[in-house]
Amino acid sequence: REFDFTSEDVLENRLFAERFSQRNYFLGRFLRFQDLRIGDNAADQPNIFPELYSRFLGNPNSLLGGRYDLEFSALNLVREGSDQDLARLSSRAGWEKRLIHNVGLVSNLDLNLRGDVYRSNDRDISNNVNNRSTDSTSLRGFASATYEASYPLVNQLKSSQVTIEPIAAITAGTNIDEDG
């Protein structure tokens, strides 16, 4: 206690950068973990070299009367030795348009596309018995569309306001196979 030594089992080192620019955002970071436990209790901690995330958001009514929204991310988990490593790339593109009609009806149209790529090395599931590869790559894509309509009804009282807003929405999307 006198020298303020920590009782943590794992040390964490971080290096990161973050940027905000108008409606846009970026994050990049590296994480390294060191297990201080001795013997069988020590685990091979995954290091993150790197994690990247960025988002770009358009101004309202800037694209076909709506707003675009773009996201990109990357993650790379690396373990020392022969344990499993994992990498992921993801992206999403969206567009949203909101309309307020003369009769007070509020409608919102939201369109999205998403894609992911996963890559793993030194998979634990592989061995000589089942003849599975130690490396694997998987792709996934998803598209969705949502239409939402609401009709806010507002009543102003002396010292408060009451709002009742019935909402109806319908969403359609592609089917994603659920596999291991």
C-alpha cells in the first residue's frame, strides 16, 4: 500500500485517437493486455491491434430530401502464440427521410444496407480428427426498410401539456441464415 502497487490481475495499455468534426466522428485505438498471474491461472489475453470506427452523418434534407448515414468499423484481435485470432470489417449505409403532412401526420422512411466480413485464424474448433481448416472467412449482408407513421394529438392544459401519439410501423428485411 505504501508504494501504491495495484492488485489487478491484468495490466491494460491504451493508445487512442478520437476526432469530432461537425456531424462526423472517428475513433482509433490500440489495446495491449498483460496477464500478471503466475502458472496455470495466466491466460493469453487478446490484444486489439487496431480498433477503428467512423461515422458520417449528412445534413437534414441534403440527399434527395433526406439524410445519409455511413458507418465503418474494423477490429483485429491478436493473441500471442497459437491461440485464435479474429478480424472483422463492417460497414453500414443508411438514408432517412421525415415528412410532416398538412393534416399533422408524421411519416419516416428509413433504408439501410449492412455488410460484414469476419476472418479467424488458428481456430480452436479445428483439429486433425475433423479435418477442419484452422482459418475461416465469413461474409454477411443485410438490407432493411422501415416505414413509420405517427399522428401526435396534443392538448394544452393550464399548467401542462398532454400528448397522445398513435404509431404504426412496418419493416422489411432480408433473411439471414443462422449458422455456426
